[in-house]
Amino acid sequence: MKNQLLKSIFTCIALFVTSVFFGQEYSFKNYDWNEAENTINVPQKYKDEKEVILNRTIKIEMVIEKNQAAQYRLIHEKKYINSDDAIERNNKIYIPFDNDVNILVTKARVIQKNGKVITLDKKDVKEEVDEEKGMKYHYFALNGLEKGSVIEKLYVFEEAPNLKGNTVKMQDEYPIADCSFELIAPEHLVFKTKSYNGLSEPVLDDKKIEHKKILTVTEKDVPALSDDEEYSNWNVRIKLFRYKLDSNTYTGGKNLNSFKEYATSTFEIINPALDKKQEKAVASFCSGIEVSKDPQEQIWNIENKIKKTIVYDKYIDTKPGLSDVIKTKQANSLDIIRLYIAVFKYFKIEQNLVFTSNRYKIPFDKDFESQENLSEFLFYFPAVKSYLTPTEIEYRIPLFPNNLGNNNGLFIKEKVFAGVPMGIGEVNFIEIPGTEITHDFMDITVDFTKDIENPLITSNMTYGGYSGLNFQPIKDFVSAEQYQTMLKSIAENYTLKTEYKTLTTENDGTNFIGKKPFKLNLTFDGKDMIQKAGGNYLFSVGQTIGRQMELYQQNKRELPIEIEYPHYYTRKIKILLPDGAKIKNLDKFAMNFKTELNGKTEAAFTSNYAQNKNEVTIENTEFYNIINYPLTSFDQYKAVINAAADFNKIVVIVTQ
């Protein structure tokens, strides 16, 4: 969710520099590729690679034209294609732009091994519509692409200046022979920059273009970093360059776009004075919210009321007042924040508005005060130490999108100075609810006493926290028939697609999210888990816990482990045998795999068994207490993950 509030707060950010820009065209207006070039020169070290970016050039320049600030962005890339897979991946070139961007140059060409050049320009751009997402994409369809050829593309865009913060990726899934980035700006603008993950520092040139300065970052022979490793966060491990406007020597402005400035300005906008009409509308709205003495339940009731009453749409215009929001039942980002705050004040609930970022895209860097860090928002409640997401309809406190947690955030708190409330910004860490919330239980009984070839299996499964969130909201958003189909699909994970005898659920629907776990109760015949071998019966008991993830790593692991959220599993399997029956291979259930960090077990899979006459009990626990594990712990972590998959494959021998 892109935060529209940021735009409404700082749309005038470029204006304070426009009066001192020198009117001029951007410096790379005449930039072009070499039309005469029709030979393919690939460095020897890359000859056998399947795909290589030979050159990637990015330029961003800020200028003033006709008293309007503008930014021009150039992307020029040459890519060597040397495999059938690479041809398939690259037979379409998607043009990267937003609706508010003006495309000035867009062209592409294919240089074949024999020197033939196939050129495409604006007239060759095709359109693709994603009906599900409601989005349009524009692309070139490449013809004549063959192994050993080169794809070259060139774009120039005109767009609004980005002064509050931007990140440029300088690494890819494929090797880059030569990569460069230039930031070109008026000489009186000073930018703060930061290089990440071993990227070289920028070089400043204030002589090349009159009244301009150029910050250049260049990298050669950038190694590929694969984006297909499970349980990782590729976007934050590649070489990155970040910049933001920090000061203006002409006006004397310093520490621009700071968190302090953002907190102060935002607080004023989200806390407007309410007239009597607005107060009456809020009071009337709050009268329909159930009152609770439990602080978290009261917050839950507020969230539930707003999410079931007001439709959130970040693209609509801001309403004149909260009475209009309540009347129309529609709200954009600013509207929804104002409504929540007004309702929290009515119930005297202390809250902090928290701005953060998606940790899988741009993690919040507390040491680099870029407003790019502030693209998402949550509410935090000190009294219950929990978070609420105001815009995601399927969530309820204490659950919120996990990609916003395990991350820093800017907490905007209200402080009163001389009787005047003000917003104070403070950077804190956003904890994701732990295993006390996301704890799954599985209680399974396998009864052979009536029929040794077809045991009756009873499975009672409880999904807590984020696990339950995968199931609970669905009931409220699909038809009864669709919901039953979904439940059947879930059940098939445990029944091996065998038709179940009974299926019941508990605590499904949004009214239970964050309050009670989702429960699924199954009974089914286990004949498909039995194979007869002479006088023995081979029972795939491990399959009763459902299919399990396996972690394969054919190549050397490059990225540390990062999981979505902490979680815990407790499983108990009871096998009831008929008189005279015996069971073998129980020793396979003795398993103990752990991941230890600093002398503490942070992930584990442990399993054991016990037998009392005709009753066998198998118990295992699996847990992941933390989100990040270092690369040095990968082998231990992989062993824990794969232990569950190995358990799933265990077969016991039952004899009569």
C-alpha cells in the first residue's frame, strides 16, 4: 500500500528551490545508443554465462523549465542472451513507468550474432491488461531473439522531482559487467547519500556542467545474486544506493526531509480541530461501538466497527470532514487515519501513529532519514504493546502485515508544551507477535481396533495467530459453496484427497481474528495410508500431519535466513492397536534437530514416542522463535526445516 498521505503533506517540497534553478534543458537530451554498432562484444569471463547485463546506465537530473520543477530519468541497458531460458525470460520487455510519468523516449533493439539489427520504437509498444489487479502494462514483444544476441533498451522519462528519498539497485540476479548511476542537480542542492552491501561511494563532479553538480556511482563486474533462495530477503542484500535532499545552500535550509520535520507536519494534518458537526458525527459513530473494560478488546471493537463500516480506497479524494467520511462510508489514507484518531480520542485510548516501510523492499534505516522509509503506516498502543493496521480489512489487532514488522518505524507521539499538543517523532523497533500468538496444535487419533486395513483417523487442528489468519477471513468474503470448496481443499492436505467422513470448523470469520484460533476437525478413513506387504501392514503415519516444506539448496547458500514471522507447532498422534497387534519402526520417531544462537535454541524439531500396551503416543514440537538467522546457521536451520518433511515420510509396520 503506497502511502498517499505522504504526497498530500509534501507536494510543495520542490517549490522552495524553483526560484533559484537556472532554466535549462536536461543534459542528456541528445543521449542515444550507437546506431552503427552491430557487433557483439562480450568480455571473455562472461562468454559462457546464460545471461549477462553488459552495461546498465541510469541518469537522473533535476531542472527548472517555465517555473516548473521537473526530473528526467534515463535508463539504458544492454543484455547478452545466451540460453533458451534467457530467451523465454526476455521475449517481452516491460516499460517501467507510472501513470503520472511522461515517456519521452522508449525504444529497443535486438542485435543478432550475424550483425542484423531489429529495432522497435513507440509504435511497437503493446498493451497488456491484468484484469485481476486492474492494471495495464506496456511492453515490447521481441522478434528474432536467439542465443548469442544482445537486447538493448533505452528509456527517458519526465516526472516529478524525487527529493525526499530514492533507492537505486546496483546489483541483479545476473552478472553486470558495467553499471553506473548519475544524479545531476543544481549546485546549491546538497544530497545525503548512502551505499549499501559493499557498493562504492559516489564521486562528486561540480565542473563538468555549469551550475550543476554530478554524483556518480560506478561498479564493474558486479556478481549475480540469485533471487530464488527460500526464506531470504534478496531486495535488502543487493548493492543499493540511496539519496535524499539534505540542505539548500541558497536558502540556508538544513536537515531537510528529516523525521522531526515529518513528525511535526504530519501531526498537525492528522489532528485537525473538529467543529460541533464533526464531533457530533464522531460521537454518533462511536455509540455503535461495543464498550469493553479490556483495553485490547476495546481497540479490537473499534477496528472491527470501522473496517465493517468504512470502505478504504487510497485513490479517492480526501473528504472535507469526518462527517462526510462517516456519511459516505468511504475514506482514503488521510481520512482513515483521522477517523481512527478521533475515535481513539473519544474512548481515551493512547496511540502512536507509526510510519514504516515494507522490510522486503526498503527496510527502515534509522541512520538515514529518508521519507522513502515512511511509505506504510500502523497504529501502536503502548497500554497493550500491540499494533493495528488501519487499511487491511482482513487483519485485527494484534495481527498486522508481517512485512511491516521486524523493522524500525517512526512513532509519532503527542506531547503537550505550554498547553499546545505537538507531534514528536521517535524511531523504535516494530516487533512481530511471537510464538505465544502463532502456535498451532494438532491432535490426531488413529484407531486400528475396528479394521486394521482401514483405520479411522480423527484430526483436531488448531491454527493460531498468523496461521489462523490464512483461513479465518475467507468465510466472510466468499459464498457458502466456495467456502466449503476451500475447506475441502485444506482437508485434502491431511486426507491424501480421500473423501472425509466429517468436517467441522470453529472460530471462522473476521469476528474471531486476533481473538480465538481457527479450528478444523476431521474424521476420515485411513485406507489410502495403508499398504499390505505379505502379513504386514505398512502405515504412513507421518502423512497424518500433512505435507511439509522441504528446503533444498543445490548451490552454496548466499543469503542469510529471514522468515515471515515466529511460529510454533505442537503435534500429538495416538495410535490405537487391536489386541495381539504389534508395531515396528517406532525408533524412527526419535528426532532432535536444533538451531542454536548465542547458547540459546532459536529453532528446533524434536520428536519422541511412548507405548503403553496397545496405545502408542507420538509427540513432536517444531518452533522458530526469531525471524533472522545468520548464514553460518544455515545448515542447522535447514536440518530443522527438513526434519518435519522427514517425519512426514515415516512408515511403521503393523502386524496382526
